[in-house]
Amino acid sequence: MVTLVPLLLLLLLRAAAVLPVATTTTSTADVVAIVVDRTTLYPNGLHNGLLLGAEEFGLTLEIRTVGDFDSPTSLRVLQEAIDTPGPNQPRLYLIWPINLESKYLVQTLHQTHPTVPIIQLNQLPNEAWEFDSIVAYAGPDDALRARNAAQLLRQGLQQVFGDENNDNNEKEFNVVGLGYPDSYAGYHLSMNAFADSIDQDNQNGTSTTTSTSTTTTTPVKK
């Protein structure tokens, strides 16, 4: 995933390079990114992508960090962006909202400065009002990724063991999914989506799921 982030941001920053410049713009950076810091590998790749993209397209970039998912810092940095006068606003915001409160402030930022486009990073929008506040989203969809994994698993078993409608060839397998740390919200979302997809595919009987902090075991009928 880290290797994909710089490529994705190159495309986003290329779009920023052709955005019109307001006549009142001052020396404010072309792009302001509000993201978590470099503490861990994933956001470190995000920072690298931002810097590479800005250099590639000759854009000025300001990165405002919110610590290592620090909620008070996130709220403060977003409020400062809201309070910044229009002439000092950037041409584009890239924002990683770390919680619901931060998403509400992204909405307020859009309402206060509607001419400045916002691209949301990493946190998938869930509600209509979130989509109304941004022009695009760049990042993962944990549930969709897990459902796709379950479907690919099912297809693979069908290819190996034959026609699923052949009752004489029915088999059952236990699939162990190695997930994220239990503290990561996307872990439970991913594993539940994976198990639900298996349940929908199992026409004869249902699957049950037991989970620990890092593993989920789901019976799959073939």
C-alpha cells in the first residue's frame, strides 16, 4: 500500500497544478495537507508522496500534522484552517480526518470557504453530507476489499474443486484471516464484511465466525 500512495498523490497534485489561481491569492502554499505525522510506516509513505508530487509539478506545499492521530491537535489545526481569511486560503486541501469530529470540521471548512476544493484522504466518507463537502476521496475501502477477498477465495475453491452445485463434491474449509491490530477500526469492519460475504455465498447452511485480536476463523462451504 505504501508504494501506491505516492503514485496516487501524483495524480491529485497534477490536478492541483491546473486549478485556477484567485486574484487575491497571497504567498499561501498551493496545496495544504492536513495529515497525521510520520510516526508509522503508512503515513510516512503519504508524506513522501506529497513531497514527491509537489516537486514533480512545481507546487508549493504546506504539511500541517495532527500528531499521531491526536484528536485535540486535529481539531485545532482544522479550526485554524477555517479561521484563515479567504485571500490566504490555498488552491487545494488534502485532509485526513482522523475521527467524526474532524469530519464535521471538514464540512465547516467547505461551508466557510466553498471555492477551495477538498480531497479527503484515507477515511472513507459514509454519509451524503461528507460527499457534499469534498470533491474526491483517495484511500481504501476496507469493507469492499474484504468482500472482494471472500469472493476471490470462493472462486478459487470452485476452480480447484469443481462445480459448486455438485453435492457429491461439497467440502468445507476453515479459513483463517490474519487482520490488523484490534485497535484499528478497519479490522472489525474488514472481518465482518469478509464473513458476511461468505455467509451470502453459502447456500447450504451458514458460517459462524469466532475472532481474537488478530485472527478470524470462518467455515467456507465448497
